[in-house]
Amino acid sequence: MNIFKLLGGLLFFSCFILSPAVGFAQISSSVEAFPIVYSDNSQDNLYVFCGEKGETKASLTATLPNGEAGSFDWEKLNVQSGSFEAYISGASTISNLADGCYRVKITSTSGVKIYRAWVFNNYLEAKAEITESGCSSFMLKGSLDSPAYNYIDLPTGQSKILGKGITVKWMQGDTPVGSVLSQTIYNPSFQDTDYSLDISDKFGCKANASVKYISIVPKASFDYTLGEQPGEKGNEAPLTVTFNNTSKNVDAGKYQWFLFKDLAKIKQEIESKTFTDSIMERIYSDDPSYTYEETGTYIVKLVAQKTSANTVCYRTAYSDNIVIAESFIDAPNFFTPDETGDPGKYIVQFFSMKSIKITIFNRWGKVLHVWENNNVPGFTKAVEESVWDGKVGGRMATPGVYYYVAEGRGRDGVRRKASGFFHLFREK
């Protein structure tokens, strides 16, 4: 026969015969406890006391009916024999009780009454640790120590487990991050992070533990500055870009920069089946600079490294598009050497040109000015060398019509040519 059924049957029989009146009114907890009260009186009341492991906070108080005089005799259930045994007499309150079922016989002028109650000294103990720490995730692992409790259900005589309704909550600061003991955290932070484990049950018992995640992953990030501020036409080649590394939690010197080719060129190579590599340049430096010699649209990738005892983690960051505008040549159609603020300079504008030759003629085809450069450093740096000062043989040129021709190859590989007449005016 099942021992719990036998025990339950003995308890049910003895409690039923000896307990003509069972109720919550005459027996209660004398200290703070969570009561489980059965309103139909078909079951003994249960009291759960929250405390530390090994602590006995349980306490019961019996009350004489209607303020009568009387005596108290307490008994405790022997689970093995299924019978109640003498515990203490004379006191209305019993304290520091071990887990179990207690019975009190109250003898007063109105007669004898017997009441029962179960008490449980409950505790929760939590531990927290970090396990399975890797580059993409780690485990918040919690453990809980809390006793399991059984009591006898009188109507059925069956042993039942006292359900605790455990609730688990992992917190990162004020933010909940998990609700199970073993919680996986993905995309770990590059910063060391504190986590707390809060555990509670339906009786109001609580436990907490904390653990610090020591980050083994880096954060890759950067910005950049341009050597020349973009003009109305955008960025001009050659363009020097300085990359400012803002990465965190990275091994010193463990940076890899990948400078991609012009995106249009990559697409063209793929379509023509001549593609071999999208990377134009690899740089191993903390804060490199690079000069883009050709026009196009470029992106940059940074890979940062963090080495720990058991693994090496990498993180990647990308730039936005670095756009260098296409080449062009243009020139004004009039020229006023005496104009205040810009006297004596006829300026042919050029942008992102690799090579250029500028020639100025008079109306009869005579060459008045020539400037040529096969490695143009950019319009801003070369403009002072390229301009015509409006003089012929050291003397001011006469007003009239002149002609210019400018031609060369852009840094986008396109041959450019511009020509036309312009007027030279002088103020009277």
C-alpha cells in the first residue's frame, strides 16, 4: 500500500474523530506569515514563514473562546506513525517551530475543542554566475535553493506538494532581461555590466544575487575628417581622409581597415566577369589617413579585435558613403581685371582633374598664357598657378574678345575639354 495513502488515512481518521470543531478563529500565527486559509473548513490552515535557511520563525497562537478561562495542550504530528504526540502544555503561543502539523486542545468552561495548523519555515537562496561566455552571447545562470513541502489533504487523505509559485527575474539596472534561471544574453555589450537575479514566491519570500559580466567583446566605431571642405560641386579628388578611431575595449594595435573600391567599379567588374576583390587597400593602424586619387563612391570597414583567455572576438563598423564628385572644366564669359577684390585674374575652373592644360589666345590666335599640370593637386591648391593675370608682356591687355581652351583627363578617367570666347572689360 502507498505509504502516503496509509498516512493520509490515519491522519484523516484521527483528526476527524478528535476534531469536532476545526476553524481559523481559534488558532493563528503570532508573527508575520502567509496564511493559506480554507473557508469551508475542509482543510487545516497552513502558515508559511519567510526566513533564512536553518531559521525557525514559525509560531502559533491559540485563543480561548469568548474570553473564557482555560488551558492549552499542544501536540505535533509524527509523520512516520501518523499520530500526534505531546509537544507542550500551558502556553497559548508556541514559537520556534519546526516544519509540520500542530494540534492544540483547548479546555475551557464551555468544553473541549481541538484545532490544527500546518507551519513551514520557508526560505529562498539564490546564486548567480556567468557561463558560456562567447563573442555572440553568454549565459546568465542562476540557481535556487528552497525546500519542498508536503502536507496531508484531509478530505482525500493524500499527500500534496505545497506549490510555491516561483517567479524569476533577471535585471540589468532597471531593465528586465530574462524570466528563467538560465537566460542567454545575445549581442553582449563591450562594457562590463552588472546583472541582478531576483527570485520570489507567492508567499512573499524573496532572494537575490548579483553577478558582473566582464566583457570579452570589442566595440568598433570611427568617424572621419576630410582634408578639404566640400565645395558647391562636392568633394574633389585627390581627397585626403583622416579616420578617427573611437572603438572601445580593443586590444592595442589590433585594428584592420578595409578600403573598398569605387562601388560603381565593383559593379562594373562583376557584370564584366573581371571581378577579383572588392578591397582596394588594407591598412593596419589605429588612426590612418588615406588619399583617394580617383572620383567615385567609397565605403570603409573597420575590424576591431579583443583577445581573452579562451577566444578572440571581432566587431565591425562601416562608414557612410564617401563621395568624390566627377570631373569638370568651366570658365566665365567675361573678365574685369580692374574689378575691386579680384583684379587681374581670369580663372578657368576645374574639378577632380588629373591633368589639364589651359591656353589663352587673343582674337588673332596669338597665345597669351599657358598653364599645364599632369598631376593636379586639386583646384584650390593649383588655382593661383593656373590663372591669367590679364597682362601681355607685362602690360595690361586691351579690352576686347579673347579665347580660351582647357583640356585634360579627369580623375574619373574621362577626357574633358572646354573652350570659348570671353570678354575683357575695363572700368572707365
